[in-house]
Amino acid sequence: MILRIRRTLRLYIMYVSIIVKSSMQYKLSFVLMLIGRFLVSFTGFVSLAFVFSGFTDIKGYSYSDVLLCFSIYLCYRIQLSAMLL
């Protein structure tokens, strides 16, 4: 079981390295993509902070609860976009 997990992780790391190498063939495109992804994530966090500046919670969800859900969504979206390259 552990051997299978190691093999799967190794394959996943190889896959990610291939994606990064192929993205870095065009360095300006890669840098602009990184900046764009950072700005999208950053504006999402700033928007949530702005919304929660007037409230302590929304329907029982605190700011930290919403940040956790948003972070999980961002991780999923990044992984999905990496697969579609």
C-alpha cells in the first residue's frame, strides 16, 4: 500500500515538473501567467476581507471558515488548470 502511494506521488511530481518545464519554454508567458494567477487569488482574499469587515459571520460561517473553503477551491482550480494545459 505504501509502495503504491510512493509510486503515485512520484508520478504526480514528474507530471507537475513536465507541466512547469513546458510552461517555462516561453518565459514571458510563464511570468505573466504566474502574475495573473497571483492577482486572481489575491483579489479573492481581499474581497473576502472586505465583505467580512462589516460582519463577524455570515449565516454562521466565520471569516476563517470561508477562507478555508476558498483556499480548498483555489487548490482544486489550480490543479484542474494544470491538468488542462
